[in-house]
Amino acid sequence: MSKQVDLLQGTLDMLILKAVSLGGLHGYGILLRLQQLTGGRLQIQQGSLYPALYRLERKGLITAEWGESDNRRKAKFYKLSASGRRQLEAETARWNDFSSVVAGVLGAVQGES
């Protein structure tokens, strides 16, 4: 049985950028892609996703255009911009550095320094 992972504050934008970097998607498609990539352990609420998408679009990190979804409904499709790709690379490097530091702390044993 897999446990759902709580999303750490500040990581949603990075995860959205990564999902969109794998190919343009509409909002619900982004939710599905993140669920797929995490084996269903990450559940993002639409009330968190859409404000983040608007914020990323306003910052120029993603672009959007209207199109038709698989179920023939009008939907906004998002793509990663060049500045979004640079931001994703920088955030990924910071996240990897941070997680390495945390892993070092968690792996510490008494008597080591």
C-alpha cells in the first residue's frame, strides 16, 4: 500500500515545470502526469494547480494556447518557455543540492562530525 506524499512548500512550481517539459499539456493532463510520475503518491488539488499555472504563465516560464482536449472540450495547453527551461534547470540543481544536504544530516550517527 503506497502512502500519499505531502507536497513540500515551494516545490509545486518546479514539479509543474518538469511535467510540462515532457510535452505540452492542459491543466488536468498535468495533474495526471504528476500522478503517473509519482506512482499515485502525489495528489495535487486543482485549487493549488491552477493558481500556480497562472503564476508561471505571468512570469513567462510557461506559455499557453487554447485547444481541444481528447474529450473535445476547450482547454488551455501549456508549454515550457526558454526561460522556464532555464528556471527548471536551476531549481533542479538547487533541489538536488538541498536533498543531498538533508540526506547527510539524516544519515549522521552519534560520534561522527
